[in-house]
Amino acid sequence: MKTRLLTLSLYLTTAIRVIAGDCYSVLSGDTLKMGNSRIERVFLWNNGHLITTRVTDKLSGKVLITDGRTPDFTVNRAEPTDGKITVAHVESDGIRPDRLVTTVTYRLGDLDVERTYRLYDNVPAIAVDTRLRGALSGVADKEVSEADRSNIEHAEDMKVKPVTAVLDRLSLNGQHWHGRAVEFRDITDWNNNLVDTRDFISYRKTNHRGNILTVTDGADEGGFVFIKEAPCSGVQLAYKNADFISDFGTFMVTGLGVDEKDVTPDKWTQTYGSVLCTFGTDELSALRALRDYQKQCRILNPQRDEMVMMNTWGDRSQDAKVNESFCLAELEKAARLGITLFQIDDGWQAGKSPNSASKGGSFKDIYANASYWTPDPLKYPHGLSPIVKRGHELGIEIGLWFNPSVQNDFEDWEKDAATIVGLWRDYGIKMFKIDGLTVNTKTGEENLRRLFDRVLSETNNEVMFNLDATASRRGGYHFFNEYGNIFLENRYTDWGNYYPYWTLRNLWMLSRYVPAERLQIEFLNKWRNVDKYKGDVFSPANYDFNYIFAVTMAGQPLAWMEASNLPEEAFDLKPLVDAYRTVQHDFHRGTILPVGDEPSGRSWTGFQSLTSDNEGYLLVYREDNPRNEAEISTWFSIGDTVKLSPVIGNGNEQCLRAGEGGRIKLTIDKPNDFVLYKYSVAK
């Protein structure tokens, strides 16, 4: 990674102009401009304590004018001093793309503030990361309860307590701002409804929960999106029950993720992050702006990030079966399914976790047992080498489950990192499922990030992490995104809680706001535990195995099963998997958004991948719906002539004209069937 750096201590007479790619950062007098070909944000310098005065969406020409009075970042009322600026062009390290980074530092009384702004070529977004050092006070004050607010009879009654901690803000003119706050849930062992939206017209001061806030100008077109780069609202650190605050035309990102005890004079402490995206017209432009930024968090490398994984834990044998002979036999059958990565879950190691089929395991003080993370000598007398060797012969990479030592805020992170790096060096293992996390403190979060960063640094960024989102306080969908993909959910036919349409619905709901290609989506052995679903019309046994696999294709497919338990007919899946692999990356490189109706088991539904303005993919499912023909809503524009060419599934080449809402009429002859089309559009 190469960095070109320019540092200046700024006074009003100093000028700076740095351009990299189509990004720029320009200071002239007391005005700082940052932008690229898609967005520009203009600030008053204010001795480093920046105040936004204007934001422009360059494609549409939409300009947002602020009141220019209040600093974007607020934690106290001290006057800013000692403002400095650093501008750097940072070249890609293979995980993150090239970017222009502008870092502003200043003091607010006893508190040092560092605000780092990130810009990417041709992306309508400016991200800001904040670090603090010194003494922080005032952020623990309680917000006024709704129930304690009195009637408004005089102007004085409308005065509200100033917000004590704001990560970013825009204070705009106008009375007609329409907002949508989107809240997410992980902890998917307990949650099966993962997205909540709340639409509102901005009025008096109101708190909103969520990681995404979209604001549209009701008197004109366009608006902006705030992203809060933090875990899901319900598990954030130092949380005060709000992520965004609206107050007429003022919109704020709040909730630092730190409190007074986390910020000390001897080190920098990072808060949660904030991103501003602009859009110029409709919902599609807002969602594409959001996705344009999200795709910068981690480069989607087809050799590293695209996969069809198998993990045998889904058949509930836990660690009772895993050993050398079992894994070798599984690999042979995995190859017959088209699997590209075989992941050995908990049980490969000599140490025992609490999830073991045998009793007495623990996640604490792992390194009291020096052999904890060595392959179990009874199960794997030759280590993992025979497994890795046979996997490579079959074209299958090997991955492992790993649980960092949890005691004292992951204080053993260096040992954990050394263990993972050792497994990479010894066996070439590049994928590690990270499980068992509970991030209760800022120290724990920092140590976990140190662990991930150390591993990436020492493995040339070859290792990626599969971050489990099924329980406890973890990263969610908008945090730790640079480290890998998300293991979304555990579902089991043994417990009767796996339904293909539930899985499809969770992926469909998330895909509007989260890159689907970063979500690992399971499909199970439909022939197991048929008795647990007796009389249930949505029993997995009622679906074709090809369809069950197809449900996962917008994400990263996960065969959550033991291949040895599959009947012979299951291996007829391979031609579909092979065909999918030929288009998997092209499909995933687009902006994937939901189409049709919400999956219910009875809907016409699916996904559209917009790979360019006039090309992409359309993946359509006819669930158990009585109609063999239906009009579905898409992201095409009214009047578009759409040519559809089937890639996989059951469909015919055709040319259609999109109606209002992008609606097109499609035919699928059988219920619980699908088709993936490649499309082109003539305007």
C-alpha cells in the first residue's frame, strides 16, 4: 500500500489543493471543499471544527444549502484551537480501493479530535471516521423522555436541550423533508425479522433508530443518505436509544459508541463512523448511491470472496463425527455437488468448546491449554494436511471454525492472531469462521479489530473472515465490513425452523440496504427430518433441491449439511451449481435489489442485479402461487424495452416493454420454480 502525503498547519491565508483520480480536497481561505465527479461538500474551516455550508449531487445538480452556523461534530461547547489538515492519496491494498483521505485535527478544550474523510472515485459519498483523545464529558446525559414533554403554547416551550454528541449533521432550510430510518437486527438465532423501516415527515426533535437514514426533499427531487457505521442499534456500545435525530430541517447522526471512561489522554479512541451519500431523483438513485459506497468497504475478489461453501454443522452432529476419514469422504461428495470451499466447524481442534457434543468445553482461558488450537491428534493423526491436499486435488479450498479467546476483552488477541497466521502458513487455510464473540466494551472492540488487522497484515490479505451474526453483541451489517462476509443464520430441520421461503425473505429484505453478495445464505438437506414438518405445505421436502439452492444465489451459497447424508438424487444439483459459478461474480458485481413481492411462500419475487445502466440480471422465483404468469415490479423505467436471455432455470428468451413501476409480465410454468435471466435494455 502506497501513500502520498501532504501535511499543513492551516491559517486563513494558507491554501491547499490535492487531486487524486477524480477526487479532490481544496482549501482556500476559510473554505474547504472535498469532492469528486459525483459529490461535493463545502465547509467553513472554523479552525478545524468544520461547518458544512453546501452539499452538491453533481449528477443531478441538486444543491443542499445549510444554515452554516453549527459544527458538524459536537461533543462540547469549547472553542476550537490548533486546527491542522493532512491530505493523502492511499493506494489499494487489495481489500480497500484507492481513496483520497483528508484528516483534520484540532482541540476542543481538553479533548483532541481527529476527523478523517474518505473519498472514492466516482462514488457519491464522503465517509468520516472520528478519533478522540483527552477528556470527554457530557455524553452520558439522558435525553428527555417523550412522556415528560409539555404542551407548546409559547416560543420558549419549543426550546429543547442541545444535543451533546453528534457525529455529523446537516441543517437545511425547508419544511418538507421526508425521512426513512432503517433499523436492522442480527442475533438471528432469536430474530427472523431483520429489517424495520420507519417513514416520517420531519417535525420537532425526534429520535430514530437504525443504521441508514434516507432524507428526501418533498418540495423538490433528491436528497441524501446518512449511514451510521456501527453494529445494529440494539447491541451498540454506550447506546442512548438513538442513531439519528431529526428536528425540522436538521438531521444528525448520534451515538458515539464510547463514553467518558473510554477516552483517555494517552491514546486515540475511535468512535462509530458516519457516511454522507447524495442522490438526485428517486429511490433507485438513493439505493444505488448507498450501494456504490458499500462496495468500497471491501473489494469483491472473485478468487477470494466468491464461493459455494459446505459446512457440516447443519445436520446437528456437532463435533461428534468430524475426523480425518469423515472429512475425506465428505470432500468426495462435496466435489460431486460443485462445492468450492469445505469448512470444518467446531471440533477439528484438540480443545473442547461449550458447543461440543461432549461436556466440559469452554471459550475462556483457551491458551491455558497450549494444544487447544492444534488439530485433535485422535481425530486427525496426520494433522490437516491430508484434508487440504485432497481438497486441492478436487478443486476445493479448506476453511476452519475459530473462536477467539473471550476473557478480559480479548486480551489474548495476539495469540489468536498468531494461531490463525500459523494455520495459514502450515496448511494454506484462508477462510476462518469467527464465532462466539461478545463485544461488550470499547476495549474488546479495539482488540478484536487488532486481531483481524494483524492477520490480514501477516497473510498478505489472503485470509478472510466469515463473521457469525447469530448471537450476542457482534458487528451486524455495517461494521467490520472490510474483513469478509457474514454468516447470517443457523436454521435446522431437526428443530423444524428451516423453511426455504423464510431464508429467501431474510435475504430479500436485507438486499435493499445491504450488499447481498456479502451474506452467506444456507440451503439444507430437504430429505432429513420430514416427520418434523408433517402436514406443513412449506415443508422443505415439498421443494425441488435445485430450487432450494437457487434461493441462495443472490448471496454466497452455503450447503449447511453433511454430504454423506444426501440421497443419490441430490447430486443432480451439480450442473446447476456449475452453471451458477460461471455467472456468480458477474451477478454479484452489480447492485442487487429486491423485485416483485415480499417472499411469503405464495409470492412472485426475486432480485435484480444492475451491472450497468442497461445490462444486468433478473432472478425470479414463482413460489407456491397458482398463477403461471404474473406482472412483477422491477427497477426498469417505464417504457424500457427489455431483452431477457435465460442463463439457468426454466425460462424463454423474450423481449418485453416495462410498464409503470417497471412492471413486466413473466411466465414460469411450475410452482416453486425459478429462472435467472441476463438482460439488456433499449431506452
